[in-house]
Amino acid sequence: MRSAFATVPFYRERWALDGREDPVVVPGRTGTNGGAAPLAEAVHRLVDLVPLAGGAARPDPARGLGRVLRTARAPGRGSLVVLFGPPDLRPPSDLPKGVRGCVVNPDEPSASVLRELTSVLNRGHRVLVVGDDKAITAFPEADRVDVVPHRELDSLDSGPYGVLHDPVLGYLGALGNCGRWHLDWPHVHARSTSGGLAFTLLRQDSPRFVDVLPAGGVRGEIAPCPRHGTPVVLT
């Protein structure tokens, strides 16, 4: 937060005017929602989320997929991860070594992707299909094809598998084997505010998302998992 206040125009302006108490105290001002900013407002000013030293000005909706899959349904070496999304979506860049990933338009799967999927299955490896329920349901069923549905904050369920996703922030967590939604805590921080759960991407240089409220302002809390001791999301 201190780094964002010092280097990112959006937060320098907003926190100074809104009276954010951490990292800067503005006497006589209390701010709104504990100082958290609506994500929609931040996205509207993407260029101002780039640090003064420069960086990317485009969010990565596939950010964090490789990490949360290890909790949701870990892909083995040689697996193929099929991510449903629009044509301009970049393939996930943080998959484990030996795991390949591709992006598929759910309305028109390309012939090349279907050939690769068949090739992977013929070699005895697994395919993980990641996306919303509609896209997953339309995908051809086959042995060794495992589905991992997207869930947003306002639609968390009991699984048995799933990943917590925001269209702007990317992948925030996953459903663990304990039945609780685990936050990707080394890379994502969350806290409760009067406006809902606010999220910070801890290791994304640019664009910088710090203490932002996803659409809908979902109420909830962050608590330690009784089995694993790491943060879980309760809504």
C-alpha cells in the first residue's frame, strides 16, 4: 500500500482526497468503505494504475490460474489446461512445468485445439477444462477430461471443484479438499469493509490493484481455515 501511494497516480489522488488513514493520515477525513476503491472506478482509469516508472496497462484475467489449480485440481506433467475465454485472452503464463495451456473460444473451438486435445488424451495425459458452467457443459465429454468451474464471489458453492475468479483481477483462490474457499494468500490479500470484500494483488507490478471492491460489493469475511490455518473466504 505504501508503494502504491508513492508511485501510482490513481491511489495518490484518491487516498489524499478520501482521507485514507493508512499509509497517509489526513486530519478530519474518514473516507468511505474504509478507503477501499470500487474496482469499476479503477478500471475506468486503467492508465492511472500504471506506476510512475511505467508498466503494462492491461489487466490479465488469466493471472494466477496455475497457482490456484494446485489447490483445486492439480494438473500432472503432460496435462493440457483448456481455458475458455474471448480470442484476445492471453494463455495462462504460470502453469507448472510440463503443463501446457491454451485459450478456447467456447462458441467456436478451433480445429487445432481439438486436435491437440485428442493428441494429449491419446498419450494418456489429462485435460483440465476451466471456465463458466455454460462453456464447460458445451465441451465434449471424454475420459480424463476434468472440469474446473469458475466461481465469482457472489456464486460460491460447495464444489467439489472450483476456482475463485474475477474478470479483471484474475484468479483469487480455489476450493480446497476441506470444502472451503482458500485465498491465494501469498499473492492475494483480502479484507472486510463496509462495502464488501476488498482485494489487493500483492505481486502484480502493473496495472496495480490495491484494496479494490469487485462489482456487486459482496459481503463476507476472511478467516483462518480450521484444518490448514491459511485464509479462506466466507460469504
